[in-house]
Amino acid sequence: MKDSSHLPARAIQLGFLVVVMGSWFVIGRTGAISPLFVPPMEAVWLAFSRLVQTDQFWSAVRTTLMTISEAYGIAIILGILAGYLVTRSRFLTQVLEPVVSGLFSIPITLFFPLFILLFGIGPASKIAYGAAYGFFPIALNTIAGFAGVNSNHLNAARSMGFSSFGTFRHVLFPAAFPVILTGLRIGFFICFASVLGGETISSVSGVGRNIALAAELMEPARMYAWIVVVVATALALNTLVSGIENRMRGH
């Protein structure tokens, strides 16, 4: 029953993909839109076939994936640690949670030149940028998760002689984990998008840099080939992360 309930959603997703691909094919065939903006599908496929045979392609993909991984790892550590420490005090939670929420509402892109100034145009600035952006949803969800644990459960654990670590392991963390997991998911895709965006704006390597370079050189087929790589990677990662999330939730 659970699998069949997903069939309508899957059918809609597949239908949307078919419509997009079909429209792209028709536009490319008829020339309804200038090939400078929407190149024919065949030209993009040819450009992609050539790309994957080059060392430049795999080097760029490796650089971007490593940058995303490092940025996300930093965001996880700092986000969960900060969120947990804030919730150790009700006063700190009331004071700092609105502050973190307010900072998250500010487009960090405005400060991207500062990241470039501090860390240069190499991967380090994109790691810092992605980690800073991914930190906020993880920290906010961690705060919400730990602060939302029923105090009666904590009092019961203490009355049964649980140590601080035992209370954290058996009561606090399991109760907060579903909310934290949502923050980890959001933080991951924010890291993914911010790293690619940073590479597109200013970088010496990576997938985003190659997209920007193809646009500067007026090579739309090559640019779309790189974009297809990004979209395919995002879909694959979304499927992977969703599977991990469902498994960790016990479904």
C-alpha cells in the first residue's frame, strides 16, 4: 500500500520530465527560440559526450564535490554544536534563536566578496561560503529539536538515575533527531547550491566556473551540457539523501 501511494506522485514527476524534454526537442527542431538561448538537444548531447572524455570534466566535478563535502561537513559540526549549546539555557534560546533566524534571512550572497577577500578565489572561499550558508538551517533545526523535547521526559530520565550523557543519548537526541534531520537535509542542498553559485561568480575551477566560462565564450551547447550535469547530480543526490533520511527515520 505504501508503495502504491507514491505512484501518482511518481507519474506526475515523470510526466513533467517528459514535457520538459519534449518541449526542448521541439524548440530545437523548429528553431522557435534562438539556439543561442536554447541549443538543440543533439548539440548538447554532442558537447556532453566530448566533455566526459576530457580530464578537465572529471577534475572540475571532483573539485566541486570535494568543496561541497567539506563545506557541508563544517556546517554539520558547527550547526549541531551551536544549536545544542544554545538550548542548554532557556534564556540563551530565547535570546539567540531570533538572532540566528534574523541572520539567516539576510542574503549571505551580499557578503560573498568578503569571502573572496579573506580566502581568495580558490575552493577555500567556496567552502567557507557554503559552510556559512548551510550552518543556519542546521543550527535552527537543532535548536528547535532540542528545545522542543518534553521536559517531563527529561525529568523522568533524571529521576531514574540517568547521567547527563545517558539522558542525552537515550532521551534528548532521539526526541530531537527527526527535526535535526530535516535541518541536515535543507543544509545539504543549500551547501550544494551556494558552492555552485560561488564557483559561477568567482572561481578558478569547478563545475560552476566552467558554466560561467562557456557562457562568456558564447558556447551555449557546452554550457547546457554542464547544466545537465548539475541537474542530474542534484536529482541523484536528492534521491540518495531522501533514501538515507527515510531509512534513518525508521521507515
